[in-house]
Amino acid sequence: MRRARETRESSEAGAKRQRPWPRLPRLSVLRLPRSRRGRRLAVQGVMALCVLALLPATWMRVGTGSQVGTTADAPAREVAMVFGAGLRKGRPTPYLAHRLDAAAELYRTGKVKVVLVTGDNSRVEYDEPDAMRTYLTERGVPDDRIVSDYAGFDSWDSCVRAKKIFGVDRAVLVSQGFHIHRATTLCRSAGIDAYGVGVDEPRDATWYYGGTRELAASGKAALDALLRPDPRFLGPQEAGVAEALASAAP
């Protein structure tokens, strides 16, 4: 009996060793249609998808062409609005620093009286508006002329909150060239008479990444402009901009 049991266990172990690996599912390969008509339809479908992807960004660029320029072109408005663009070790990234430099120039030349900085402060350790405020004060903008929006989680939220929470009716927006058309479209849809200043940047990897990202972001922005949803956080009205303008009055 013992020998029979050992023989059976040995046979089962051998069977396990010889058991083949489970067969993997066969991956389907995308193949082009064989007929000329089928290939033509496939190409037309790809082209249609490309057009649909580019349509929102094209609409925003065409629709805001006359409302976007440089700091020299910008009209006099009481408020400049700077969108957040990330921090690095608690300081503004180069792209955000360039936006803030443009806003400081608008203030020094008297084209704006107050700077509204809007960005993300959803985490204690990440505070875009305070970092932006510090950068501006280091460049000569008085602290009492800077207003912080700590719930500008995206461009649409920033625009809606500027209008509904801070009472901004007219503003000069400051961002990079690849983003300013979308920001201007959204703020105008939110009810702000907006003029956009597009900051020039070298055509580096970051610039190309930002431009590519805009294709996806423009689709969401088109929906936001059409549907006009509430921002992630609305909250009560704030008097920061009105108080800063009052302090700037002669």
C-alpha cells in the first residue's frame, strides 16, 4: 500500500510538471481594409477624427483673435488676472514666473491697479496663490494690491469665481500663448470682458507639451463654455478686489 501511494504521488507530480502553460488569448491585429474603397473610408474616418479634435481649439483661437495680444497691446483695465502654472520647491515654475513678470509689468506701466492671482491650494503643502503673491511683492507690486483666489483649480473655475465671488467685470488675463485663447474664451463665457496677454516662450519640450495638452483641454473648455457648470468650489462672495481697488484710489 505504501509503495502504491508513493507511485501515485510520483505520477501526480510528474503530471503537474508536464502540464502545459495556460494558453494566452490571441491578440487581434488591426488590419487595414483590403479593398480600395475600404481604405479610402478608413483614411476619411481618421481625417474626420483629427478635424473634430482640432475644432474646439480652432474655434477658440478664431473667436478671440482680436482680444489677445502683448503687454504693450493690452488696454487699461483695473484688474489683471494670473492663472497658476505649478510650483517647484515652493516657488513658481519658470512658466508661472513669466506670467507674473508680465503682470508686474502691467502694474508698473499703470495699465492695471490690482492683480488677482488664482491657483490651487487644495493641499496644505501646495499653495500657488501665496507663492505668486510673494513673487509679485519681490518685484515691486504692493501686497495690498494683490488678491488671492485659493480655489482656482482649473481655468473655468478661476473665471467663474473671478466673476461671481470677486466681482470682476473687466480684466486683462495673463498666461502663455498656447493657453491664453482658451482662458479668454472661458472668462468671456463667464461674463468677464476679458483681454488676454500671451507670454512668449521658447519652443522647448514644455511648450510642445503644453500645446498638445491644449487639444484635449479645449474639448472640455468648449463644454464648459456651452454648459456653464458651477465650479468645484463656489463659496461666499469676497470683497478682496473691491477693497484693493479702493486702496488704489487717489
